[in-house]
Amino acid sequence: MDITLTSVAEPFTERAFVAGDPTVTGALHQRLAFAPFLRQILVVTSDGRVLYNTAPGIAEQIDLESLFNGHTAELRPLTIGASHPGRYVGAENSGVQRFIPLSRWVRDSGGKRLGLVIATVNPLYFDNIFEAIDLGPEAKLRLWLFDGRFLAGAEPLDDLAAAALTQHLRESEFGTYLDDGPEAGVVSYRTTLNWPVVVSVRIPLESALAQWRHELLIVGLPVVSMVLLVLIMTGLLVRNLLQRARHEEALRLSDRVLAGISNGVTIVDATAPDNPLVYANPAFERITGYALEEVRGRNLRFLHHRTPDQTGLDEIRRALTDGSAATAVLCNERADGKLFWNELTVSAVRDAAGHITHYVGVQRDITERKEANERLR
């Protein structure tokens, strides 16, 4: 989802951030075609005026504060709002369907905020993932914002479940506790690494303790000790299965999205010496002529080894040093030796502690545009 929003926001400049461009409208619908987990994509100004909307005729102005609390002060590139009633942003509330809003700032080359790209996520997408994980009929999987607001999964009976989770999140980003509210049970939770969302699983207390009590009455302490050990091992197994299922699904989605993007996307490891390349999508291979297996583990400076003194490289190096986002136009070399003009955008990926782990680069081949401008000049 974050990559989809980034690919929409990246082409805009201060001069191009206006309504009415049919090319932009077509590009937005193309992004939706490769993102079945999204219902709608909008491009709006900082005050909520709608420039583009894949669900046309719904609203010309939206209230950003109602979608994202304190969105102007949000430090994360990706902002996640709480679940809202309705099918689309700006439509009348249906009372049945819901959506989760996500947004990413659109900035010009100087870092100035021009507006936002907003997408609505179907909560049923997460529900389907949870239903595919067989934990038994009484287990309840839920997705929350880090501040305790419910997003998707089995809806809680009241606000006490959110209050209990929020209290434990203040102490640790993952853990297990007994919830003595209306849904008394054993709750385990974990915060994701890169985004402020929390996954929790709850098992009723009576279900967890029924077998334990029965064996305790019949056999005694030795069996009780064995049952406790089984419960602990089951909890560890459930946690590992949840982590593996979430990671595998996220990787499959990322591969499908990145494979459908027309711009080149590269990911380099910021924790390894010389920032080696660890991933490149098919568009990068098509633009540069290099296969991923040829260049994996190398620094991307091989693309401009014949032109190492370009002005735009200073901006990219600054971004790699201080972790800021940057865009520059570079003269690069393809695998066959031909030169091409590359509009490169670099942004950092941080872990939960704020440390930079990777850099994501988006490449656009603008050779035809540069040559056309030169002919006009």
C-alpha cells in the first residue's frame, strides 16, 4: 500500500500539481488495477480540496482532520487513519461498509508540501487474511492503530479491550496479558516494525483453562506442569505462525505490486558496507538492461561510472547521509553502453526505533522528454 501511494505521489511537481490532467486520472486507475486491496485513490491539496478522485462525483472538498488526527504534524511518511463508516471518502455513510484511510504527502523538489495522496483500504482484506489462519473458532484476531483505535478483524464488544491494549503498549511493544473485561481471555499482541499498527490475538480464558482444570483434578500436579508447558509452547507456536503468515503474505503482495509498477524500484541495504543492492523490480531491469542477479550486492554507482561528477549526485549523497528524501536528474549508462536520463527519487526506510535500515529508489527514464526539450530549445 505504501509503495502504491509513493508511486502516485512521485511524479507530481509544483507546476504539475493541478486538476484536470487526463494522464493523471488514467495513471490512478492503473494503480487501482494492480492494488485490489484499495477501493479509491485521491489527490488533494493541503486544505482538503480534491484534485483527482477514482470515485468521481462524490466530493470536491474533504475534512482531512476527520480522516487523520493531527495529519499536518505527522512525522511518518505514511499516515494511517482509524476505521471510518462508508465505502469511499466523501460519500454518505452507509452504516454497513467501512474503510481505512492512508495518506502520503506530495512534496516538490525542495521538500515543500503540495498536498496528499489518499487511499481507502478495504478492512475485509485484513479479515480475509485473518480467516485464513486456523486458530480455532473462539480465537479472535484484530488489527489496531498504536493509539488503541480498532482497524480490522473481530470487532471488540466495547472500549475496554482497546483501553487494556493501550495500557500494555505503554510498557512494551509486544507481550501477553490477561484481559478481565467482558471478553475475559488471554491476549497476545505485537507491533509491526515499520508502521504504527498492532496485531493481537485473543483466546477465551475459560477455553484456555478448561483442560488444565480437568487434568489437575484427575491426575494432579505432574500433569498440571505438563499442561502449563503445552500452553506455553502453543503460545510460542501461534505467535511464530502469525509472524510467518504475515511476512509471507506481505512479501507476495509486495512482489505483485512492484512487478506492476512502470517505474524502476530498487532497495539497498543501509546496514551493510557500501549500501549493496538487495532488490530491483522488472521495470528497473527493462530500463537499465541489467538483470537483478547481475548486480545484486553491488553499489548502484556503476550506473554513472562514466559521469561521476554530476551535480545531482550531491543531492543524492546528502539524502543518503542524513536520511531525508531527495530527487535528482542523472545521466546513467545502460548495460549496452548507451546513456539515458534518469529522474531518481531516494527515500529512507526506518525501523521502529527510527534507525535507517534500507533506502528505496524510484527511477524514471525521462530520456525522450529531455531530448524533446533539447530539440525545442
